[in-house]
Amino acid sequence: MTSESLVELNDVEFSYDSRPILRGIRMKFPRGKVIAIMGGSGCGKTTILRLIGGQLKPTAGSVRVAGQEVSGLDHAGLYKMRRRMGMLFQFGALFTDLSVFENVAFPLREHTRLPEPAIRDLVLMKLHAVGLRGAAHLKPGELSGGMARRVALARAISLDPMLIMYDEPFTGLDPISVGIIANLIRRLNDALGATSVLVTHDVEASMKIVDYIYIAAEGRIVAEGTPDEIRESTDPLVHQFIHGEADGPVGFHYPGASIAADFGLEARP
Amino acid sequence: MIDAIRQVGAKTVNGIWKFGCATRFSFTMLARSGMCLRRPQLVLDEIYFTGVLSLIIIIVSGLFVGLVLGLQGYETLKRFGSAEALGTLVALSLVRELGPVVAALLFASRAGSAITAKIGIMKSTEQLSAMEMMAVDPHARVIAPIFWGGAISMPLLAAIFSAFGVFGGYLIGVVIIGVDSGAFWSQMQASVDLREDVMNGVIKSVVFGVAVTLIALFEGYDTPATAEGVSYAVTRTVVTSALAVLALDFVMTSFMFTGV
Amino acid sequence: MKRTAVDLWVGIFVVGGLVALMVLALKVGNANTVSAGRGYRVTAEFENIGGLKPKAPVKSAGVVVGRVESIAFDNKKFVARVTLLLDKTYEFPKDSSAEILTSGLLGEQYIGLDGGGDEQLLKDGDRLTLTQSAMVLEKMIGRFLFNKAAEGPAAEKQE
């Protein structure tokens, strides 16, 4: 069972300053698959990635990556584990004072003692994989949003990770870039034999490429299944989410006093 | 009324809390400074960033402070018929006080604000987080080198400031007004002591360099992750480090120069 | 590459800073004073040293020949004992005299050495016997007023 899933979350609870974010999360990411975690904004999706990466510690429950308990690792152990992870941040998080080439070379320079020609070849290969070999000399400021995301992707895979995490990879991109990124996620996952986790609220783009979907709401997993199962789901919340309806189980209005009370329509005592 | 007291209390608790965080931050950074020794190039780059880029403002200000000291000092000393003491006046005020203090204030506004902006932007655009996820410790890779770069640059900048200040005083006093050159230098040398004045000035500038760089780093690291947050943090760096420099200066001066 | 430009500038900066420190130490400060190895010590006793401080210069004919090393109070004779460190290259007769002088009206105080006529020269550990104390402004004014007062009635009587 452990040999099959790369990442396992068991009854994970997490709260910020006693404000609960995650409640009883239970997930399993099998090796070699692309998994999506979907949900509305602010439902704690990104927190799940940070728990897996060890940047946050769960309040209760366990997070295991490749059989190791993440919160039980010390500083050195955690950093050793992170070398085998790649993470794509929401807006790329490229180092603004380094060129595209140096950005992708950064993990190689920090973690290996490869000679300069080898680094050059590796970097150009990674950039070629995302279609940006020609942009190696540019600065991050000169890139469009989609290109920056692809450079960040090249950087995330420069050490050939076993687990690639994507934090909102489609946000703020035009439809063509979304298609390119989605395609890359699938292709790179299969080429590297890695496992990928997407945190996203873009239903269409991710439905096409993922193997399994978790839908989160209010810190809980409310539904899971393959894309087909999700699409067929009769659960009203899932239905609302997939079809983007304005009102449903997730209310349009922020919870508060009733409209009658706010506008003084109720009989005053 | 009660509200005002409550606010003061909350501010105080907040301040102490922040001070504690800053201390922990400093210790973490110092404990992970090992990489700076293994890769001196990192520190070298930061000396460029904090030191070399501050050179122009330090040299020009040093020169002008020296010129003003020379003029004002001459006007005052002339009344007591001891214009030759100009060298002493210029050198002592620069080496003991103005050199370290003014250089530190300029350092805070030039290099300190740049450090805070750099770290703040790296944090708010998740560059620090990304580095962590690439298994590179930002404390060791980014923060510690900046600290050592700043701590090395500041005493050198203060020395350059004082040297150019003395030169400015010489220009006004000797070249333009016509105080005797020999008297200018010999009076200066007779009353400026290597250990008591020059060394104490250097110690001051080292302490200021450490303080300003730490404040700038911490403010940047502690920034809320917004563009607004970064701009507030830069302002806070300049204000806090100016206050810290002046307060530390008072404390150190009372230790160094009032003892027998 | 860009590396070398940064390195060059850092080099210029660090060397410039060190040169500035050297200037402060040597040109502005007095690092090149008589060090203990190159000098000899003599003591002198003064009834009053005024505002004399350690490290004050010792001059002869206006030339700095040494420094005041330390100042102590002799609790038996109630005088100040001043130790002078003189440069080895300057030699003085044994009966030289020391006095405390002021440079300018409000300037700092220093010790002036006047050479005597003795055949023998001062050695390490010798004591200068001929000394003249610092002039203390209040005492001088007091003496001046006293003399005036003494002169006044005498002159009146003669008339």
C-alpha cells in the first residue's frame, strides 16, 4: 500500500491561530498519476501543498511522502526530501535579478558540482522541454505570464523530481497558455515518471489531463473520483462547482444577518 | 481614555514580540552562516550591493561635511585666536562622531532601504518560499551573505567618509582660508589618539553596521506579502535604524569617552 | 564576464576603505609616536600640573621630543609625579629643567624642556629636579590683585 502511493495524508488537521483551515483531510496520491485538488478560493488548497512540502506542520494527523513522516524530519532531512520535489508557484516566483538561464541553473548550481558545460546542456534541455530555449538570455521581467510560468516549470524539474506540485498553474493566463501549460504538466509527468499534484480552480483545463480529482470545500474533502465520475456526480455542491453556478450549496451571500434585519424590514420591537 | 491605555499596552506587547522575533531571526541567520565561508563569492556580491553602490553618496557627503566643518570651525576658532586648532576640531569630530554616525545614517537610507526592498520583494513574490522548496535555505543563501556584506562594508564606508571629511576640512582651512598647513596637521596629530579616537570610531561603525543591516533584513523578512507592505517596511527600516544608530551612539559614547 | 567587474569594484572599495583607515591611523592620529621600545623614561615633580593630561607632548625649543606617559600623585610630598617618555634620539643634560606651558591662551598644556649645562646626560629612570608648575589663572589674578592692593596704600603715603 505504501509502495503504491507516493503521498499520503491521514486525518490531517491544520489551523492558523486557532482558525481551522483543514479538517480531517484524507488523501492518497499514487505514483505516476496526475492528481487535481479543486475547490473555491480560500478553502485551504494551497495549505495542503505547503504541508506536503514541509513548510507548514499539521496540527494533527500525518503527512507521509515516500513513506517518511514529513513533520518528523529535522532541518537536514527535510531539505534532503525537498531536493526530490519540485514546486511551481502561483506566479512563478522566478528570481528577478537572475536571467532565465540562471534561474533554471540555480538548483543545479546549489545542489550539484557539475562542470559548467554540463550545467549548460542540462539547462538548455529543460528549457527546450518547455519550448523556451530561445529565451535563455532574457530577464524574468521581459517574459509574459505564461512564459514565466513555463520557465518556473523548467526550474521545478531541473533536478528531475519524483513529485511535482503546482499551485494554481492556470491563474491569469490566456486560453492558449492554459492549453500549453496543461499539456506540459501531463507530458512532463509521464516523461519523468513523476507524480504531479495540481491545486486549481480551473475545471476545464484540468479535467482533460488529470487522473483523479479531489474537491475541497471549507477545509474538507467533499468529493473525489476520476474526471468522469466527477462529471457524472449528482452531489449538488460538485455540480455547482463543475458548472460554475452562482448560487447553490455554496451561497452567493457572505454569511451574516438576514436581509430583512439589515434593511430594517422586520418589525422593530 | 481606557482605549488609549489599551492601545499603548498593545503597542508595547507588539514591540516586545517583534523584538523577540528579530532576535530569533538573527540567531538563525548567524547559525546558518557557514555557507558564507564556503562560498565567499556570495558575500563579495553583497559587499558590492551594500558597499560599492553606497560609495558615491558617502564620498560626496563626507567631503561636504568636512567643508562645512572647516568653515564653521574656522569662524568659531578665529574668535579665540586659535585657528590652528582647526585640524583638531575637524578630525576629532569626524573620527569620533560624525564619521560613524552620519555614514551609518546614509548607509541606512541607501543600503538599508535597498536590502529591505530586496528581501521584501523576494518574500512577497514567493521567491524565498520557492528557494525553500528547492531545498536551498534562504537564511544561508540570501540573508546571511547580506548581513556579512553589510557588516564588512559599513566600517570601511565610515573610514572613507572620515578621510574625505578631513580632506574637505583641509581644503577649506588650508587651501582656501590659509591656515598654516603644518599647524593644521601637527595639531591634529597631537590630539587625535589612535586607540582612544580612531579605534573607538571604528568600533562604533562596526556596531552601527551590524545594527542597521540586521534591522533592514528583519524588516524585509517580516514584511506582509503585499506591495504596500514592502513600501511601509522600507520606511520603517530607515526610521528604526536611524533611531537605533543615535541611541547606540549615545550609549557607546558615554562608555568610551567619559571614562577616565 | 560580469563577475570580474563586481570583483574589481569590491576590490577597489575594500582597498579604498583600508587606505582610509590607514590615513586616519597614521596621518590624522598619532600612531607614530615614541613607542616604549624606542625611548627612555624620566620623572619630574610639579607642585601643580594644571590641566596637563597623559599623552600631552613634551617639547624642547618647540620640537616634540616625547610624550607624557603617566601622571600620579605623591601622597607624602603632596606633589604630582609626571613620567615622561622621551625619544632615544634626543639627549638632554642632567640638569635640564621642565615647565608646564600652554599653547595659546586657551590651548592645551604641554611640557617644555630646557637643556642645562651638565656634562652628564639624562638616563632612563632619572628625575628632573628643576621644575616649574603650571600657571593657574585664578592664582595669577589673585596675586596680581594682592600686589595692587599692597602697592596702593604705600604709594598714597609717599604723596
